[in-house]
Amino acid sequence: MRALLFACVCLAALGATGCQAAYTSIRKTGDNQYLLTRTKQGPFSVYGNLYACKASADGGSLTCTEVAEP
């Protein structure tokens, strides 16, 4: 019974961690064009995505499309 309770607590703690994400790099590649790297961390792995972004004419926002993912 204790082992079952311990396993349930461990699974609940693992599920509560969630997936964390951070933007780790932004590089200008041309006029109003950027490459953006986003790193995600799951409970058992870390992986990243690469985005190609274009800034709006007024510089107020970025429009991004995913270039590559693992």
C-alpha cells in the first residue's frame, strides 16, 4: 500500500512540473528578418525549435513561421 501511495505521489509531482520553454537566441539575418530559437524542457528531455520571423513595418510585432523542429 505504501509503495502504491509513493508511486502516485511521484507521478503527481512529475505531472505538476509541466513543460518549460524559453527563447534562447535571436539573430538578425536581413532587413526586418530574424531567426529565433526556442528551447523546451519536458520531464525527460530538452529540445528546441527554430523560427524565421519578420518584423512589421512599424516594428511593433514579429510574424514567425517554424523552420525546424526535432
